[in-house]
Amino acid sequence: MARINGSQVLAQSIKALGIGRIFTVRAPGLDELVEVLEQESGAQVFFAHDEVAATLMADGFARRSRKAAAVLTGAWGRALAQVAGVTNAWADRVPLIAISLCPDVGPDNNRGWNRADFDQGAVFAPVVSWRGRVSLPEQIPKALAKAVMASRAGRMGPAHLDICPGALKASADEKVLAFLLPPADPDAVIEPARIPADSTSLNQAIALIKNAKKPLIFAGGGVKASAASQALIALAGDFGIPVATSMSGIGAIPSDSPFCIGAPSYTAGETFHAAIREADVVLAVGAAFSGLEGFGLPPIWGAYIAFIHVDNDPLVFGVNVSPQVCVFGDVRTVLEQLYQAFSKSGFSAPAAWKAWHEYLMRLKKGRKKRLDDFAKKNWAKPHQGRLALAVGRFMIEQDAIMVIDGGNTPLYAASYAPGLAPDQAFFPFGMAALGGGVPYAVGVALAARGRRVMLVTGDGSFLYAVQELETIRRLNLPVTIFVNNDSAWNMIKAMQDSFFECRYVGTCIPETDYAKIAKGFGIPAMRVTKAAQMDKALEFAAGQSGPVLVDCVTDCKNLPDSLLSFTLVEFEGSLTQLDPKKVLKSLWMNRSMGLARSRHMADYVRKAILGINPRQKRGL
Amino acid sequence: MEISNGGEILVTALARQGVKKVFSIIGGQMGTMYDAIGRHPDMEVITPRSEASAALMACGYTASTGEPCVSMATVGAGVVYETAGLLMAWLDYLPVLSIAPQVQSYKMKPHQENLQACDQDLLFAPFTKFSAIGYHAKRLPQLVDRALREALCNIPGPVHLDVPVDILFERQVLTKAQKERLFVPPANTRYQGAVLPDPKAAKRAFEILGKAKKPLVLVGQGMGRPTRHKELGSLLVKAKIPVITSSKSSGIVWAAKGVDAGPALVFEQSPTAMRIFNDADCIVVLGKDAQSAKLLEKASLGKTLPFVIHAEIDPKALDAPSKGYVPVWGDPASVFSSLLQAVAQEKAWAEKVCNASARAAASLAGDFAQSRSLFDATAPSIGANDLIVADGPKACCATAAFLGTTPCQGVFMLDGQEIAGAGLPFAIGAAVGNPNSHIYLISEQRALFHHLREAATAVCLGLENLTIICPDAQLAEPGVEGSADTAKILAGMGLTTRIFEKGPALVASVGLARAI
Ligand SMILES: Cc1ncc(C[n+]2csc(CCOP(=O)(O)OP(=O)(O)O)c2C)c(N)n1
Ligand SMILES: [Mg+2]
């Protein structure tokens, strides 16, 4: 019987499971394995400069392509560098496969004298769907197959596998490969199990919706995971039900579609607040009602909403909101079932629905006008909204895919974005972690070969993985980077403005020329300091076939108005604990933001937070 | 009466314990802590460009100053970046205090799908000495004391504190008396006194070492760098016994003639050096770590062991006494102090070991051997007060080989086996902690790229006491499209760069490079 070593077993397992892309970093102890994988696994191998970035690249690739992707790194620090990317994948339910080498001696000695022998896999425990460890080549096929299966079950999530270096060097009987199925297609899209809903819960849901006066569909990230956008648009459009999306549901329905209430979550301002406060029946599809969504509870949500919760993971039912009806099943399949049931019964939207829809659309229109007018005012430095509008135009002209990174920057990008397709905007919404931008741009560009990828990033976030500009340059990826250069960790600086008497600690970033940094990497770049230069910059960017960067200098005194909602939800009562005298003083000191900005914010408080909208026009 | 809050109480407790630097990127939940730091005259936040480097900077600061410091990252999002960096503190025995906010205490455990949240305390538990949650604002000073004691006592290491945001923001109205009670004078969290060895074991060790003609000292983690590293070093120099240092205790007898027998890394890799090691008839092991243990194991393969005297502050690290093996429970400095008078080695032995090691190091320096002239040119500018950080195995060997006779304040061998590319952030931490020293970072290019962004941080901080030397820098080949040019990249980030023709090597610094 022929014998093969562990590296070869791993290569064959990867091939059998159809893991077509591997992201890694060259490292001592790993190079030999990578060489075997390049030759025998059938996977494409991509090299990053740092393991944090490699993991995020794999995550980005998996998000956009919905195909299998893995990250592979060495042990210790190189393994723990995966944690950031793995956690993003965990929070956003991405079936990422994370593989690392691990200390060879085994965790039984953990907390003994030898600190190098720590329980590496345990670090991942809180943030993975499954984790395992192999020390013999024979164990590899089964463990990897289990990792892949676990990562795709139900709501999906990352799996982490530790491999002892000894297991790669040891040899095994070729028979161990008999466990594996014939090679899977590495380019196959990971399809969720298309489980239909049972008729009882479906009928209950239909009855509840039909009786509603102000129905609302609330679409979460699960809609995208299930590729259910078409079904969602059809149901909403043909039967006249308005749709709001959660932050991770961005693009589940294009924001400019006539039944979408606008941008995702609070970035839709008063429209979103009104929708979730006033709706009487909410059909929640693929949404988790996490903390950011205020758990689906008052005071953010209306107190008397009847929820219908559709999800492919029964464990989320009743955890936060308590739904009237729970529908277990694949999101797309259930939406299609609902559509069929409605159309079979010849249903058409009652007058109350139409009035409700028109009301929300009026709010949407008003908000858009307010935002656009404000951004286009004659500001000294280009307004972030202006940048976002320009970027949106670029996106349409170039048919680009957007990757977002930053604090305020994503809020601007979301508020002003044109109608997005479900696979056209990427940000790690669950963790809201900075620094994914550059690596996600790499992963997304590799997944969407040929399409232009546009990274819109805050200045603070941009440098997290700046070394990978070399990777972008080396692979000559069509990535256009727009830096919102406000010389600040601005989302947090805003907090010091409002509550801490404008005492800036660790929130100012010294003026930095990001165009110069890009040029250092051999990437053409341009710096914009005035709104009038914006068109020229877009032209310049459009003229490049490879990577390009536009460094846009903006004013840190500007804030996205929806930041207020996010802050209130995140901090709950904590802000009321601050010394009121200091808060008042802060407000007074903030008068330097000027009348226009103050009025803009006050408008938001009135319309969105307090919900004071022209009710008389509602006709309800 | 004074209005305060949990965050301010925490920061005051840190300041009271002498913590001066906090390496951190802010998050909203850290608002009250940051504000308190901003108002405290002795404290400062140093902001890197990723939380991973915050922890590594903290490592560099602590390792080079002996003072504990804080690495702080925001809930979830920041913490997950920090883990990889904080692992270095665990592996390198450094007392870094990691602090992170958490979501509200009433919904943090177990995890409940809060934005950014995860079970952070569990994330840190496998590689910290202590990972706790502060549920009570007025108890935070007590918790800080406990955490620092854990970090500093015995063998140092990192500790972690999670504090929920509602506790950090919670209003605390304190009377003067309450305040005094809350912030009692600093507790003695830094017990670094001696743990004296059992006289019987010490006596046996004394007899054995006294008979040895070819003794060697192998320092593993020693006792953890920040505590009694210097004291142990001067004892070893006094004994004039050849000392091999594992990477974790590098520089403990730096450039001491006839004493500094080079890094364990060299012996690990070079068979000729290993032959000398095998010649020894008595090995004194002071605080073993993974690397020194491996070396010992390698030495003992297939031959009868020489005598091994093994001193540890942690009795768990000792083996049972056996023929030729003398375990001594006690702190390595005290143990060695009791052995000092015993050393009576053969005359030329120490020199022989040191020379063999230096030769082996030179041969292992690989491509770096070509840049020998660069090292020769650098050596004269290195002052007694300066620090050297070497990143990557070749850089470590080259530093040992070519700068091994240049005395300086401290040398840090980051051999890249466990943590990759820590050099740049580590050197920045050292530069922040030692404003009167010049820091020479000798880094392999691969290593430098891991945390390349921090070059921009060095510029932002105006760290003119940092010079980056990259002996194998990849420079653009003229006419080759797309070949990365490290010099141009660093220049783009605002550093002053110079190509050293004879390498070619790259020298970069903030402002004007120190003359090389
Ligand atoms: C990894 C990580 N660290 C810290 C934070 C906390 N944080 C949220 S927004 C923000 C500021 C981001 O600054 P920048 O990228 O410049 O974007 P801006 O808000 O200025 O648009 C910070 C530090 C985070 N979310 N993730
Ligand atoms: Mg910014």
C-alpha cells in the first residue's frame, strides 16, 4: 500500500471538499505545506503580508462569491491573527474555513510551565461554529469535512481547525482518503438547504399579514445569505408591502426601489424610525434582532407590533422579540411560498396599505432631499455627503462593487448610496470592526473578477492593512480607493465633542497624505481638498485600469445625523449617567459647528428620534 | 462632593499604581476612561493604527522599561485584533494589563447578539494569568491591584480586565472621605523580592558546579524580563561563566567578553555550535522556556547527560531529582547568587564557547552577511544607553554576530518563531518608553511588512529616536513594473530613507537619520 504524508492528505481533503481558494502568508514551517497545496489541492493560493489581512481576504472572498474559501496560517501569533477575521465571519454568518498550525505538544500541559504550549483552539471557542484539532494525518479528512459541514449548517459561520505540524509530516496509508467523496466543484456556490415552511405556520403568517393595516417587511442579512432578493422584491412590489432593511441587510432590496423605505437601518433616518415605530405587523426575514436593532423592542420599535419571524435557524425564534408566528424554513423558499399564496388568492393591497406606503415614501423623499441639499451646500472642504454622492455616481458609471470601512464613513456611504444590489456592498456589520477595507477589497475583487471594486474608507481605518496595497498592486486588481480623510477617528471624536467638553484624547489623527502613501506602493493617486476638484478626481479615477486612490480631505466638524440613533441604541441609559453640567458645557462649546450644522442635527432629532412628522398629511 | 464615574475610578487606580502609558485605539465605550486619562497629568494614550500593534507596543514598552503598562481595545471589534499582540506578552513573560470595555453588564454574559460583543473574557483566558470582569465601579481599584499583582509576581505575564460600559459610565458621587478610602496609597503589587533556595539543594548544586570544568549557563525566560533581569545579568557577568540566552532573555549579558555566548537560536540551528554545547560538563538552567527546553532535549539525545542544575521560581517547571539532575526551587537570581563562588572552570573554556557561537551566528546570518559593512558602520553610533531590536531569525543571528561586541542598554531578539513581525511596534513601544535612548530596529523585510502601518505612527509620534534598518529590503528593480520598493513605501509614509549601497540595505528614520 502506498503511503502519503499529512500535507498530501490535507491537499486531497481540500480538493474533495471543493475549497477552491486559500489565503495565506509565507512563513517558516508553512512553506512546504503551501507548496504541496499549490500542486495537489486544486485550490488557488493567494499570499498576503499579514495573517490578519489574509483572514479578512478569505472572508471578503467568501462573502462576495458565496463560494468556499479558507485561510491558512502558522501557529501562535500567526494563528491568533485569524481571530479578527474569524469573528467578523462569525458575527455576519460567513462559512469561512480557518486552518492554522498549532503547538505540537497538546493542550494538556496548558498553564504548566511551558507557555508556548497554550490551548490555542480554546481562544476561538467563543467565535466559531465548530472547532477541532488533529494530531495524526488519518484524522484530517474527517475533521476538515466536519468543519465544512458545520460552517454551512443553518445560519452558517466560521469553523476553525488546528493542525499539529507533526500530523503534516507523518505518513499514513493512502486508504485514509477513501473517506472522501469525489472532488467537489471549487466554483460551486454554497447553497443553503432549501427547506420550505410547513403550511400551518405559513397560513397563520398569511392571515396575520392580510389583517394588517400597516405591514412592514424587515429584511436582514439572511435574505442575502439565501439569495432571496428577487423573491423579496417580488413579494413587496406585487402586493405593496414596504421593506426596511437592517444594517447587514444592506442591498437586500435596492434602496431606490419603490417599496424600499430607503437606506439600511437608522441611516434611513425618520423613515426607518417611523416604519418600525408605527407598523402593526412586521414580517421579519433572516433578521436576528440583535442589539443594534434595539432587540425589536420598545422604545425603538412599536410596543404593539405583531411579529412574524422567518428564519432557517429555529434557535433565534423568541430569543429577543416574541413573535406571534414563527416560520421555520429557508428565507427564499418561504418568500416564494408567501408570494404564491397571495397571488393564488388574488390578493391586492387594501387602501390602508397604500396610504401607509405613500406616507413612508414621502418621508423617504423628504429625507433624501434634506441630505442632498445639505451635502451640496457651499462648504469650504468637500462635505462627506458630497464625497458619498460622487462615489455613488462613480459606482453606477463603473458598475462597481462597494467595500466600506470606518466609523462615520460607512454611515455616509449607506445614507447616500444609490440603489444597491444584494452583492454590491460589503462591511462587517456584526462586529462593526475597522480595518477590513483593504483586505475585503482584495477578496471581493478576486471573487468578482473583472468588476471594479470601490473601497470607501475612513482615514483611521485605512492603515490597518495598508501593507496589502502591495498585494493589490502585485495582483493588479481593479480597486479604486476613496479615503474620507477627516484627520480623525471621527465617530468617536463626535462623542468627545458632545459629552466631554471637546477634550480630544486619542481621536485626532495628524494630517496625513494618503495619496503619497499610495504612490509609495506604486499606485496612482490624487488628493482632493476642494469640492470643485471632485469631478476631476472621478475622471482621474475612471481613467485607471488598475488600482487607484483618491484622498479626499474633509471637515471633521461634519457628522452623519443617523449617528445619533446608533449612539442611543448602543449606550442605552449610560449616557444619562454623565455629569449634566459637563454635557451642557459641551453643547455650548459645540456652537462652533455653526448654525447650518446645528439645524441639520436638530431636524434629525425632531423628525427621527422624536418622530415629529407631518401627520396631518398622512391621511390615516 | 465630586462627580466621577467608573471609568475615572479605573484610570485613577491605574495612575496610582504608576501606570503612565496606555496603548490603545479608542471606542465609544471607552469614553469616560479616555477622558480621565486626558485629564490626568501623568498619563498618556499612544494611538497605533491597529489594536494588534497596541499590544505589541505595550510589550516593547514593558520589556524595555520594566514598568507595567496598559493595552486597551474596544469591545469586540478592537479586542479581536488585540489578541494576536497580547499573546506575545504571554509567551515573553511581560506584565501587560489588557483592558477592554464590554456591553452593558445586564446583557453581556452569556453572549446575546449585542453589536460588537463576544465572550471576551473567554477569548483571553487561555493566554493570560488572570482574566476577570469588573462588575462594580467602586471595586475597580481593588481589581486593578489584583490584576497588576498577578501580572508582576512570580513569572510575569499579561492579565485582562473586562469592564461593562454601564459600569464605566455609571455616575459616582464621592465625598472626600470616600475618595480617600477608595484610593488608598498604592498597594504593594510589585513584590519582587527573593525566593531563596532550599539550602540543601543549593549546597548540592554548589558542589557540582564547583567540580565542573566546562560549565554553561542557559537562561530561558530567566525570571521574566521586567523584574530582576538586570540583577541576574550582573551576577552572571561577575561569575565570568559562558551564558547562552534564549530569545526571551536576550541581551542579559550582552557584549560581556567571555560571558555572552550568544543566542540559543544559534545553537538550535548550527551543528558546530551544538558540538561545543555538548562538550559542557555542567549546565545551569535558569528559568526554562520552550526554546531552552528544546535545546536541552536536543543536547541530551543519544548521549549521557552532563550535570544539569535547574533553578525555577515556579516549582511546576522542575522535574523530579534524578541522577545528574538537581532541581532547585528558588528565584534564578537568588539561586545563582548562591552559586557564584563555585564557578571554577577551565581557563580557555569560556572564550572557546563564545568564539564558536559568534562564528556560527555569522554563518547563519545568511544574506545578511553581505551587509556586514552596514552593521560595522552602525556599530559606532550605538551608545551605551541605546537599544537594539532584531526581528526575524536571520536578523537575530546577524545582530549577535556583527554587533555582539557593541555594548548597549538592551537587546531584544524577536526570532519570529511564535510571533511574526512584532519588531516595528515593539521598537516604537521601546522608543516611547526610553526617550533618551536611540532604538535600532534591525528587521527582515518579511517581518517589517506585518505591521508596516506603524511606520506612519512613528512619524505621527515624532519618534526621532528610532532607526529602522532593513538589510534585505526589496527595492524596485529598474524597469521591472510592479516590483515593490520598500524605500519608496516608507518614504511615502513620511520617513526619511537612505539606501546603504553596500547591502543594498535600507535605513529609515523619522526626521534626520542618525549618522550611519
Ligand atoms: C477594530 C476597531 N477598533 C476601534 C473601533 C471603534 N471605532 C468605531 S468608529 C471609530 C473611528 C473610525 O475612524 P475612521 O476610520 O477615520 O472613520 P470616521 O469615523 O472618521 O469616518 C473607531 C475608532 C472599531 N469599531 N473597530
Ligand atoms: Mg476619520
